[in-house]
Amino acid sequence: MKIPIYIDSNVFVFYALETESLKNNELSMDYLNRVHDKSLLGFTGVITWDEVVFNIKRFTTRGESIKFGEKLLGFPNLLFLGINKGVIEQAQQIYKKFSLKHTMDAIHASLALKYCNGNIISDDGDFDEITGINRFWD
């Protein structure tokens, strides 16, 4: 049985830009290929679209960000998770309890805990301090 795993937005940014370290790009490609071929059951939040498109626009052009946004929305076998008040309430508690740099990380963590048994793919070490989160990045 495949375990559900949440994919943080940075995985898609590393994949798209190819300007980060070669290791980050290769790991991102490996994880996303495994979602594509269904060896991983991949989930991400709808907020991932915003983060990814925004960051690609910061480093390239608006046109490139639009192209990748469309590619992200059509990514094979990737399931997008919606956000409701319950997710945000849990994110509030996570943000209050742990020293996260970004509020979005609390939302990603909340979604990973709710839908993916706390499993998350990310290079962001901030997730390591959150109780119940199992971060994968190697």
C-alpha cells in the first residue's frame, strides 16, 4: 500500500527553476517522477499554486510563471487539497506553538497532518520541529 505524502511548494520551485543546487533539483525531479508514475501517492495544497507561481515570477517572467502554473495544475496523479476553517484553525495552533518563519508552512503542515499522516516532502527544516510531521528530503 502506498502511503500518502504531502509535497511542499519548494519541491515544485526547485523543479521549475533548475537554478538551485543540483541536489535540490535532482531530488525534486525524483520525487515528482515517483508521483507521476504512481509509486508515491502525492498531495499538495491549493495554496501551493500561489507560492509556486509567485516565486517563479520573482526569478523569471510572468509568462514563465503562467506556463508553470498550468503545468502544475495538470501534473499527473497529483491531488490538490482544499483549505477550510478546520485546516486554518490547526495551522493557527501550529504557528503559535512552533517557530515557523512563514505562516504558509503552518498551513502546509496542517494539511500534511490531516491528509497524509504527517508525511511531507520538503527541504525546509522548519517542519522538523512540528510534532507529528515526518519530513523526507534525501
